[in-house]
Amino acid sequence: MKMRLNFRKGNFREKMKKPMSKTNLVSKTNLVIIALIAICLIFLTSGCQISGINFFNPYTGSEGLDIKFVQNSPPENVYSQSTFGVGVILENRGALDIKKGILVIGVEDFGEKTIAGNDKITFDLYGKKESRTYRGERSVEFFELKALKLESKNEQETTVNVKTCYDYETVAQVPVCLDSTINPVESERKACTMRESIGLSYQGAPVAVSLIEINRIFKSKEKMQFAFTLHVRNVGDGYVVNPDSTEKFCSSDAKLNESDFGRVRVSATLAFKELDCTPRKSVDISQGDDFLTCYTEEMPVSNNAYNTVLNVKLDYGYVNLQSKTLKILKLS
Amino acid sequence: MARQQGFVPEDPTLEQKEQLHREMERDLRVRGIKNAFNRGRENLGNWFNSVREKFRRSSEGRKALRDIRAPLIMGEDLPFIKKLFFVILGGLGSYILYYFTGLSVMWCIVIFMAFTILILSRRTTSRNILNIIVILIVLVGLIYLLIMFFPLLQVYRQQSSQSGFWQKTGTKVSDFFTNTNAAISNYVETQVECASGNCPRGEAEGENVGMTISQPQLLIPDKEYKENEDVTVFSDVEGMNLRVYDEITVTPDCTIEAKKGRTVEVNKSIAVQPSEIPFIDISNKKRTIRCVLKTIQTNTYLNKINITLTFPFSTTSDLKMYVMDESRRNLMMKMWSDDFLYTHYHQELDPIAKFNDGPVNLGISVNQIPIAVGKSETPAEVSFAMFNQWGYYGGEISKINDIKIEVPNGVEIFTTTETKDFCPFEKSGENTYVLKKDYEFHYPIKTVRSFICGLKVKNIPDQSFDLWMPHIRITADYDYIMRGQLELFLKQPETAVASGAEIDSGGEQLQALAADCSNADTSTLPDETFVNAYESGDLKDRIQTGLNNAITSEYKPDWLTEAQMRDMLLGIMIEESGVGTNMAKNAEGIPWHIAGCTSEDKAGIPLYVEYSVEGDILCAAERIKSYVRESSYCKDYVNAEPEEKLNCALKTYNGHESYAVSVESDMIQWHNYFCSKQTGTVVQ
């Protein structure tokens, strides 16, 4: 009996002395620490950090309207004189809305009317800014086509072409540091340091402000102004047209002029004050890129530097083309 | 060894398929080498062409080329010598000027090289200058050789390979000049026709198709034929992927021709077998054409045998055109240069006409891309050309039945003063133009014929898409002929065997075969199987047809009577049937192949062709006859007794004396059989 009691006591004490009790304690602590770390990680990766948060920004990417054919519509092969559908998916991948865009469809034909109904439609699609997602509005348009007649040949290739014309805007909001000091001293401490050249990424549109050069122009000891040279580029896979002539490019009979190509209207504000971009007010990027200089009002020379935001707005028309080749087979 | 022919259009046997496969593989290897060779030549030629094309496309070039082309085309119906003369006088100077205008860069290089050598030598002595002149002459000579004579050599080589020129030995000098004449003629014709750069080529769509005809062969190649004697020739025809044109039928024909003084006499074939061959029967299969012709008496003892295949064909080609408002096109070109169609419309800049593959490559091109619709004073031109693309295989266009041009709505073609000779078309419907009825081509067309017409777009259809892409479609219906040719030298009369009269039989065996049945032993007859085959069953008609042909035609030797000939062939039939144990047999167990005439592949492996009993009998008969002559194996027996002649021929036929003895025994059995039946000597 005694023996048994001792055994039990001894056993209990031994158990209490064993690292087992410590392990339990440590594991509880560990659990707490692990839980805390996990919560922190979740917190950090979820973007809810107070500083450096990645907010959704619609003004990213180089695309505007994206055109695709619906899968198997048109099909790869169609029979001679059969009717088939052509589906076109339109998706606004740009930041801003497309209003009254035009889509025309063209097809190689051989003397017969191959498109049933209208070969031209208009469309509206809101952009990423409106949808607050990484994708703007999407729509699908269908056309009915008739394959041409094959007589002696067994097959023939043909191409379906789709063209879209729409007006679009690019908005670039660029934080800039402006220093109106005549002879800045490096050791002197200021609110910010002015950069004379700022390279920009795309702004959620097929036309982008790629570079901003900032120059100080001193008129006298007391008066100066800033000059902003804005470099504009076509970064999309279509071509830029004058926003006043966009419709003409989706029409076969409208007369075009040289000035209908590549024109981009440019306007800019600095802290809600409009910059003077005269005399041109527009750039011609029909050959790829161009630049324009806008000026601030004259302002007094001071020893200060300050942060502000330069807003640049580009207005233009944009034309995209998409095509698909299919085979017409003779029904024997 | 003579080739055996198949007369019945049945599916090929496994052996034939394997043979076909081997031939195709070999053909592919040869083509591979040929292609590599051609690629090398093309690379060199491409550089010349690129420079020349720039000149052609310039407005000055186009004008100059039109001026050059007109007098050349006018002379196209002249004989070759006159044409050459005409070309030299009428336009060769300007033609060469044109041809070599594009080579100015090369001349610069030559002169530069010469002066470099001169400067490097640092001594401008008269001797150096002389050296430079020599170098220049050599370089110029080499360049001319490369440009002018190399293509000629190519054409000549191709033509000669078709006619088997290279395979022959001891070819006459006249053959060389004849072939060279044809090669030069074709070359000049192509250059003349395409001088102004209006020979666009198209791209074949779908499966490639093709047809070849082999060089004709004599049924008995080692026989010497006499004047006015029947001669049998055969040729193989094979097609590739012709199944798609199952409605087309080929008409084979044969002629034999010979020069008689200033005229050429032509004998048509006595018999052609088969008379028609559907395309589907030769689609990836081989068929044999057999012709019987009569030789022509001529001083040169040279007869030319032609086996021809004629068939109608229709080639359709279509080309995508681009049409735009003139002011818009001009503006687009100004804004984005000439390639705006590619950069801004994602369209191919130089569309190629697509045609259904066949004997003719039908290419189309339009000189304005895109065509402008407006007040432009320079109308567009559409040019198209019919290239004979099976010329290498001995084909040519024998007749153009019609050419139809279909244009889109609002488009019309017209002739201008510049194009009137080259645009022989008249309106036939709303959007269709056809060849003028009175327009005459100069047949045959061996190389190319080209056409140029003005093209006017009156209006663009009401469409919103600013680039109109209509198609122009051209269909040519024509007759095409493919030719295989063989030259046959006849035996000269003074060397011919004098006796054509029947020699009385003297030997025991032949006496036994004679019509006299006095010594017939009716108890010794041929095996029942063969008697049954002769009297009834599947082989009856075939055996009797073969025997009839052999006995009543040129195959029967003069020294055998009809009855002897019949018995001999039936004897051979029994012997050969016993040899061919591994061959296909009929219901009675008799091999279809009975007489031992086999074709062989290039490796010398015999090919047993089924269902050719008639051919086998003829073949055996011809051999027996041909072996006994002055220049052949039994030449020592020419004046011997018929029995000895036959013994020699039979021994030579199979190579063993025992064979001759066996055949002789079988012959006697057949003699007994006919005597027992009391039949006449003419086989029914």
C-alpha cells in the first residue's frame, strides 16, 4: 500500500519535474506568437498597412479599347453561300469611358451583299475608373455574314475585318516639386528638391505622356515662370486621329485631310491654374511621338520650393483594327 | 527483258504498291537534290531580279518595257530562226538594254574590280591596261555565260532528260541542235512574253496534283523492225492526287511519224488500249497504255513514236484587290508611306493569286495596291499569265477553249491603245468577260501566255469599311496534252533477211505439229486442267485472244505455220504455269501469269503482273521470233531448219535445254489434242 502511494507520489512529482510541463507552456506561447505573426502577415499582405498601401489605380496600362472575335465566330471553315455569325467582343481596358464609339465590319466579297443588316454600330463602354476594377465594361456585338459563292474552286480564304473609332482621353496627374530660387544652394534645406525631368509610366490609355521636362525661366530678378515640356506618345496598337474627325475614319466616303491624322489636344493645369500651351495647343503623333511646352503665369522669384500636382489632359480619337481569316469550302 | 503490261484497271497488288512507294521515294530524293541545286541558282538570280524589278516598277521602266515588248510579241508566230532574226533586228538591242539595265550595279563592281587591280599594280603601263581589258572580257564573258547560257543549259538538260537523251549513247549531233533549238526557243519565248514584267505567278491551293507519262517502250526492245511493219509500244501513266478531278477523262493516242523529203508523214495508231482513262483510275496508281502502229518508209530509217494523253482541264485563279477612295489613299500614303495597308490595315501588301493546282499556273496581279477610285489619269492594269507548269514532264497546252474573267460589281476591264493586243476579251454578262471568238493563239503553248487589260473601278459599293477588298477571278478552260516520244530506227532493206516465205518443215517435232494428224497419238493429251482452261472457264477468252493476236499478227515467225505457232504457245503456257507456283491463280488453279514475260523494277527484281494472259502470249511469241535473226542469240540458225530454229529459241527463252524438250513434249500433246478434236488450223 505504502509502496503504491509512494509510487503514485513519486510518479506525480516526476511528471511535474519533466520538461513536459515546460513544453506545454512554451507551445502555448509559441501559438500566441505564431498567431500574432500570422495576423501581422495577413494584415501586411492585405494592403492595409498604414504607409505604402497599394490602392487600386485605374490610370495604369497602355490599352484603350480591346477588340476580339468570339471563339469560333466566325468559324475557321464555312461552306459556300452559307450564313454564319461574326461575334466581336469589345472591352474597355482604359481608365475612362468611351462614349459613342463606332464599330464597322468589312469582309472580302465578290459582287454579292455579304453582310446582312447594318455593317456599322455605335457603342458606349465605361472604363476602369467607373468599374473600380481592373477591367472596364465589356459588350458583345454580332453580325450576320453570308459566304461567297464558289464555283470551280474547292476552297478559298477570306478575311473579316473590324474597325473601331472612338474619342478618348488621357489624364496624367504628376506630383512635381517647383523651386523658384534664382541660384539654389545645395546645402540650403528646402521642402523638396526639384527634378528637371520626370519619366512617366502609362496612364491607362493608348496615348501617354511619357516625359515631362521642367524648366525655370527668369524674366527679371523678381519675375519668373515654369515651362513644362510634355512628351506625348502613342503606346497602343491602333492609330491616333484628330478628335474632331474620329467619325470620318469609320466611314468610307468622308473626305480626309492631313490634319485629321495624329492630332492630340493638350491641356494642363498646375494647382487648378490652367497652363498656357499656346500657340499649338495640340501635338501631332501620327509618326509616333511629339512634344509641347506649356507655361505657368509669371510669378515672383523666391527662395522657396514647394510640392504641387501637374494635371495633364490629352484629347484624341483612336482607331483600332482587328481581322480574322477563314476558309470557305465548296459544298460538293 | 521486255516489260509486261496490265490491261485491266484493277487495284494494284501489294508488290505494285511497294514498287510505287519505292519509286516515289526515289523521286523525292532526286527532287531534293534538284531543289537544292535550284535554290542555289535562285539565290543568285534573286539579286539580279530585285535590281531589275526596281527598274521595272519605275515609270520610266514601264514605258521603256512597253515599247520593247510590242515588236517582240508581233514576231511570236514566226519560226524559230526567223524569230531569232526578227528579235535581233527588231528589238534585241533594246531588249538586252532592258535586260541588263538592272545589272548596272554589277557592271560597277566589274569596273571597280578592274580599277582596283590597276591601282594595286601601281604601274599604269600599257601592259597592265591590256591585262585589265583581258580580265574585263573574261568577267563579262563569265557573267554572260551565267545569265544567258546557264538557264539555257538547265532547260536543255530538263528536256533532254525527258527524252532520254542522256541515257543514250552515240546520239547524233543533229539531236543536240534540235534540243538546243527547242531550249532556246522556249527561253526566248518566255523572255519575250514576260519582257515587260507581266507574268505574275500564282500559288497553288489545296493538294498538289500531277501526272507523268513514261517514255514509250517497245514491247520487244531488241527487235529490228522493217518498213510498214506493225510495232507495239507501251507507256506507263501515273497521276498524283487526281481523285479530286474524278469527272475528267484522259484520252490516250499514239502516232508514228517520219520525214519524207520535205513533208512529215504521220500514221495514227491501229489500236490503242485503253481508249479512255478516268483521272480517278490513275490517282496515285499506274496504268499502262498499249498501242499498235505501222512503221513508215523513210530515207533516214528513223520513225518517231509519240504516245499522247489529252484531257480537258479548268484552272481557276482569284486575287484579292484593294480599292480605296483616291484622295484617302493618297493621304494615307503621304502620312504613313506606301506600306500603310500592312501597318495600319493589317493586310498583306503583295497578295498572290490562288489557283487550283493543275497543269497551268494561273497568276494574276494588279499594278495598283490599293487601286484608287477618283479622277486619277493613270488607270490600273490587271495582268495575268498562264504558265505551263507541267512542261518539264512533256506537257503543253494544246488548245485554249475559253478564258473567263469575273470582276466585282462596279469594276470593268477595258483595252487601251497600250494593251489592245494583249487584252482579247469582250463583255459577256454583267460582271463577266470572255475570250473573243476570233482570237487565235499559236499552239501549242509550251511556256507561258500573258495578258494585260486596263482595270477601272467605277464605284465602290455602299459600305462603311473604308477599304474595299473585292476579288477578281479568272477561269481558263483548255485542253492539255502530255507526250512521250521514242525514236525507232528501222532495219535497212539491204540487210534484211531475204526469205519471207514459209520453209517446209523438216524436223520430227515440227512434223508432228503439222496439220497432218496421221501420226497423232490421241491417247497422249495435255493435262485436263489446261484443256479445261483452254475450252472454258475464266481463261478461255484471254488465251484465245492472245493466240489469235499472236498467230495473225507480226509476232508469228515466217518459218512456223499457224498450227505450229498455236501449239508452241500452248506448250509454253503449260511450262510457265508450272514455274509460277507462288503466283495468283484462278479458280482452276492456273496462274494468271503464264508465259514468263515479266516486267522488272530498277533493281532487277521481277514484277509479276496479274491478269495479263494475252500480253504474256504475245510476249512469248515475239521472243521466239526475235531470237532467231542475224543479230540475236540464234543468229547461227537463221538459215537452219525450222525445228532447229525453234529448239534454239526455246532454249534461249528459258535458258535450259530441258525446257525446250519439255515444251516440245507439250506441243506434241496439244497437236494430239487438236487432231483428236479434228479442228482446223485457225484458232477460234
